[in-house]
Amino acid sequence: MLYGIRMLLLALHFVGVGLLGLLIGVCRPFNPANSPLFARLYAKPALRILGLDVRASIDTLHALPPGYVIVANHQSNHDLFVLGGIVPERTVSMGKKSLKWVPLFGQLYWLSGNVLVDRSNAFQARKALKATTRTLREQHTSIWVFPEGTRNPAPELLPFKKGAFQMAIDAGVPIVPVCVSHYAKGLNLNRWRSGRVEIQALPPLPTEGLGPEDIPALRQACQAQMQACIEHLDQRAAQG
């Protein structure tokens, strides 16, 4: 019963934000301020609807001026609501090109200035990578990336793809890892309090002076730090 009510309210909320967002997006298309605004519009009411308790320690995200790469683990479609409230100012994300065709959300995602990547087309993917590198370096805008490349609710992180690390090194900007406790499998939307989520932003990883040959070591170090942090967050969330 509670699950059905929540899904109905969430659907109405999703449509409402989509319509409002499209109106704003048409008035100021591709503005980097759009993405954080729309993320919060989606997230804050949705967390109340879902009954999720999100606790975030994200001082690192606000300690740096815009213009860095954020890497985070990706568990489910609910990440839009779980992470939406912590998106820093002037931050856009990278997503697959097929998102563009999701009714309302896809058009809003595009108008927000987010980067759509055709992963099946290597030339277009490289072109998008170069464009985001220029955005980092010249437009004082941060990029949010899910380095696993797909949703993964499992305890172990999937091997990170190199794109985020290549962008950061090419632009000479730091990488800020954001870790989220595993909530997707334990989420129970038939309970009034459906679950608890712990989020922590780690200290930035500098990239100045690094080159392409340093990508494997940087990628592995980042993944190891995030895996350890997520395991710690899982324990904290389980303790209530």
C-alpha cells in the first residue's frame, strides 16, 4: 500500500519538476547553474516521499572553486534523488546519449548543459571528452562522472573507466571522490522509514604534473580509497 502511494506521488513529482525545469531551461538553455538547481528540485521532495534518511559529509565539495572532476559510485535510478541535493554549484554530469529520449527528463538533462556521450561511437566519445576538458579548464565548471560506467548495487566496485581521470589530467584539475553507502538492495519502500544512506566526499586527488602514463595508478588509487570508504559507510549506516 505505502509502496504504491509513494510511486504515484513520485511520478507526479517527476512530471511536475520536468515541466517546471523545461520552462526554466528554455529561458536559459545550457546554463551550468541549471543542473544543480534541477537536481535539488528533484531530490529534496523525493527523499521525503521515499522516506530516505540521507546523511552527507561533503565539506570537500564546497572547499574548492568550481572546476574539478567528481567521481561517485552509481547504484540505482534513485541516485538522482540521493545525490541531487549535494551537487555543487556550476556542476554538470556526463550521461549516455540515450537519456536524451526519456520523456521530460531527457530534454531537461540536455537543456541543463550536461554532456551526452554516445559510448558506441569512439570518435564521438573522444570528441565529448575533449569538450568537457575545455569546460573544466576554461569555463570554471565541474564535471560529475560515474566511473564504473553503469549501475552497480554490488558490494565491490566495478573497474573504473579511464575517461574521468584522463579529463582531470588533461585539464590539470583535481579529482574529488564521493562515496555512497549501499542502500539500493536494502531499500524497503513499504516501510515509513525506508532506509538510511551515508555519503562522504574524500580529500581531492591532485593531477598537476601527471601525464597519460599515470592514469592506471591514479585510477587504481582512487578506486581503492573509495572501496574502503564505502565499506566504512556501510557499517555506519547499518548501526543506525
